[in-house]
Amino acid sequence: MRAFESLRFRLIAAAAVWLVVALIAAFLALSYIFRTQVEAGFEDELQIHAEEVERITRFNRQGVALEHLPFSDPRYEAPFSGFYWEVQGPEGVRFASGSLQGRAIGPLPQDAEPGVKPHIERVDGPTGPMIINARYGPEAEGRLRFAVGTDIRHVEAAIKEFDELLFLALGGLGAVLLLTVLGLITFGMAPFSRLAEAMREVRAGAALSVEGKHPTEVQPLVAELNTLIKGQRDSLQRARAQAGNLAHALKSPLAIVADEAFQLDERGDKAAGLVIADQCKAMQLHIDHHIARARAQAVSRLPGTQSNIAETVAGVVSALSRLHINKEIQLEQRLDPSIRAAMDGQDLSELVANLIDNAFKYAKSRIIVTADAVDDAFVRIVVEDDGPGLPPQVREIVFSPGIRLDETRPGTGLGLSIVRDLVELYQGEVELGTASLGGLSAVLKLKRHK
């Protein structure tokens, strides 16, 4: 189906259709012209031979006699060659060519009268349908009729031979023209292939804009694309600035409210202070979540977004290991240093941090982080622990915002919700399962940067 959507295919198909139509029309026209000429040529030849038969036929004192002169065309002497002549009188055939071998051309048409011009007829001859030239001699010669005929098969053979040669010639011409059209279209479409390659470089981050020389007709498109790319980058910068401004604007009011909670706690109202402090933390997490989502939404559309998985995971592991230094957890990293994800480094860091932090909270003694390539299009990051895991029936529920299955552990229930939101923004997948260590397995499937 993709082939039918190709502009190159459409142009070649349209050219091929019109070329075939033109060649068929040319074949039919030339074949008709040649047929007309061949038939006219055979008729002229019959006329000449009929006159020759009349010339060599003479009256003498004993009646009509045939002079012993050889006929000019030897084909009229070869048995059943398809070339025949005969002279008929009122009593029947008087003389005939050697090719007839004693047989007659056939019943001659009786519509012509003496004195009229010779005419061409089609009759059934001894070896098949034939065309004849029938003519009357002068009245003084006893109303003799002279007939010369040729089998139609000789006409058709000449036409068939020409049609075969014409078919080969037009077929060769069509092939050359089609190759020429293919070359012209390929040459004409080459700038678009270079444009596509330049766009791939922009998406891969190898270039900030579409560079290179382009034809006059393509240059306006290149200019518009570069304007669009620049506009995206400017929008991203504005989005990041607005997110930072919003975070800064909310930071001070939240700090004041948190300080009020601390003051309440100092004055002995510990319950109220604890409630306010917890809500401040929840508000801060919600703000961070939505600001990160807005920023990720802008970054995910930006060409060339990428990050090295091994470097990002190593940084997260280093930070979380210090945070959970009081827990004796052995963390093993199995990371392919060459693979990259088509994702902003900060967003990837947040994803991995949430998953590894959860693993630290519930693991007993061991965590394994794996990163490898699924195929040319996707990469996979797997975080496994040897903790209690999750029953299959609740693995989807934990992705809902605010859901916490274990109230004894610290947290707000937003971590996995943030993970899913970010993964979906980058058109990836996240799935929970049972780890090889017996605990929970969190699998991230992300687009691979090539």
C-alpha cells in the first residue's frame, strides 16, 4: 500500500500508462497503414499480371491460341503456390497457369460486363481465400475473361511479418522511453531524497537545520522547514522558561505554608502541622509532575532528542545509592553503553529514578537494572528486585495517581503515574510483571535513537 502513496510511483505509473496507450495507438495506426499499402500493392501487381495474360493471348485462324512465351513471374508455375491465372471463354476455362495443376480458380463473379474497368474480387481458390483481378477482353476476342489471383495468406503473411517487427521495434522503443522516464523522474526527485536525508540528520540531532543547496522549486520548502524547526526550539525555550517561572512563583507560597505548619508543630498542634506539611509535599509533587509533563510534551516533539541510557542510569543509581545508604542492597547494572533512547535526558532520568527508587523501597537484598536493544526501533530498560512483588490484579491499578498499596512506606502514590505519563508522551510502553529474582519487574520500552 505504501508504494501507491509514493509520488515517484505515481509519476512512473502515469507515464507508463500513457506510454502504453500511445504505443498501442501507434501500433494499430502503423499496422493499418501498412495493411492498406500491402493490399494496394498486391492489387496493382494483379492488374499488371492480368494485362500480361491478356497480351500473351492471341487469336489465330484456328481460334484462340496461347503464344509460347514464358510468364514473367515464375511463382505462377509452381504447383499450388497461391499465385494463379486463367483465361475463360463462354465454354469454360481455355488456358491456365501451371500452378493450378488442372484446377480452376473458382467461379468468377458475373456482376461485371464487357467494357467495364477491371475490378478486384474475393473468391475461394484452390488453396484458400484469394483476391483476383477479373477483366473482360474485347468483344472481337469472343468475350474472353482474364483472371489473375493471389491467396490472401500471402497478404496476411506480409502483414504478420511487419506486425511482428513493428511490435519488437515499438516494444524496444517503449522500454527505452520508460527507462528514460524513470531516469528523469529519479533525477527530478533526487532533491527530495536529499531533503529527507537532511531532515533525518535534524531529527538525529546531527544538524540544527536543513542545510545544503536545493533547487529553486524546493528552496521555499526548505526555508519553511527551517522556520518551523526554529519555531519549535523557541517554543521549547519559552515552555521551559514558563515552567521555571511557575515553579518559582509557587515555591515561595508553599514555603510559607510549610513554615506555618512547622510553627503549628512548635506550638504543640502537631496533628494540624503534620497534615499541612503532608499536603504541602503533595502539592509540590503535583506541581513538579505537571511541570515535568508540560516540559516533556514540548521536548518530545523536538527533532534530535536523545540520551545515553547507560550514562543516565549510572547517574541515577549513584544518587539513589547514597540516599538509601542505610539499606544493604546489592545493585547490579547490565547496561549496553552504545544504545540511546529518543528521549530527553532529564525525562529519562525521572523515569528511571522512580522505578529504581521503588525497587530500593521494597527490595530485600538485590536489584538488577538491565538496558538493551529490542530491535532497530526500540530499546528496553528493566528494573527487577527480590521484594514481595505485586499480585497481577493490582499491577494496573498502581499507575493511577495517588494510589498507594503500602501506607507504611513513604511516598505520595504519584511515582508510577508520572512514569506512565512520560512514557506515553514519548510513544513508549511500561509494564509490570514478576522478576526473575522473585519480586517486581518494571519494563520500559522506549523508541530507539538511531
